[in-house]
Amino acid sequence: MTELNPADARRAIVEHSRRLAESAVAAGPDAAVPTAPEWTVADLVEHVGQTQHWVAEIIERRITDPTQLPTEMAVFPTDPREWQAWLSESGQRAASACSDDALDAPVFNPAGDERPGTRFWLSSVLNETVVHGFDAANAAGRPTDIDADIAAALISNHLAMLTSPTWEMLRSESAHAIRGTGQRLQWLATDTADGTGAWFVERRPDGARWQHGTRQADVTVTGPAGSLLLILTRRLPLTGPEATTISVDGDTGLAQHWLDNTAHVAD
């Protein structure tokens, strides 16, 4: 799996927290979030800030037992004038918790895969901050820019989650839906370094599997890494007027079926 550069990831958490706060204040607390239809902008800010504080506590306390996970969430400031300071604090706390000294420390990894817990949480917090930062910007009508290398690492993280033991256990309907009989999907980024922007997925009877690289596929989706990430996380459509930077070669229905069956709970 493409490894996040920890220093880059920490900087991105802080930066995208800042951007999210600016977009949220511009949109207003009661604004609807088109890409997360059940939420208002206030819900979005509350979720991201509380998640960042919650994850930071897990790492700071080196929690390894899931029964000991924090049960209290940080107090959300309902006054939008306080959001920038609050998200700045939560983003910095999460980034600082994922220090180099903590990266390989014993910490609970909910995915149940081979990653050390702090590395799992670093990817997860960055994903939450970047993707929900797009949600906030979209609600405010503001442009969004996602660094290609960050987007590529988050695509790898996304595929790792979808094929993890925990996904099979807790999201069995999704895990079963993306099984198959050898169907092959490929996602190619046009703006990343060689080898880091190609993801090949095979839908097997025993579960979906993915790897880096290119192979012959039934469908290949090509575009900037940021756009691919937003498509995979169901923020942008696969085809249509909003997909101007994306090309789909092959069985579009196969790619759409994958997207339709890989939603996260928070979506």
C-alpha cells in the first residue's frame, strides 16, 4: 500500500482543517451539505472536530483495548465565530498525536489489518478532514484543491478499508456485493509519480482484492488523483457534466456498481 509521508500527512490535516473551517463559516451553520445530504454544515464541523479530538486521545493514551475507547466527545462550540479556533486546535492535536515517536507504538487498529494503529488513525483522520473539507467547500460554493500525492495515499487507504477484515465483519453486505467471478477494475491517476497512481481491483468469489499497478481490466477510470478520490468516496459522479476530468474506458456499469456498494456509514 502507498504509505503516507507522515510529515506531509500531519501538515495536510492542519491545512485542510483550516480550509474546512473557512468554508463552514462562509456557508453558515444551517446550510445543507449536498454531498452529505443528512447533515448541515454545523453537523459537519461537529463531526470532524470531535473525531480529531477522539482519535488524538486514543493515540495519546496508547489505547490497545477497544473496550477502553473514549466515550465522551469534545464539546462543540455552536457559535460559528469559534469554529476556526476549535478546528485549528483539534486538527493540531490530532496531527501532534501522530508524531514520529507514536507511529509504531501499540495502538488499537479498528481495520484489523497489518498497519500499526497510529498509522491507521493518521490515514483515517486525514481522510475525514480532506473529504469533509470538500463537503464544506461544496456547501459554500468554494473551489477545492487536493494535493495529488495526498489523494493517492487516501485512495490506497480507501481500498485497504474496503478489503479489511473489519469491513467484512461489520459491513458484510458491502463486502459480499463487491465479490465477483474475476471482474477487474482499474483506477489510474494522471498526476502522480510512477507506480503510486494506479490501482487494480479484482472481484473474486472470496472477496475483492487490490494492488498497485496496471493490468488488463474490464473498466479503467482515469483522471486526476483528487477527482478519483472524490468519485470513490461518492462526492463526485462517475459520469456526467461534473466529471469533465474523468474518462471511463470499458464497462461503466461495473465501476458504478462498485461505487454504489462501497458507501461508508458517515456518507
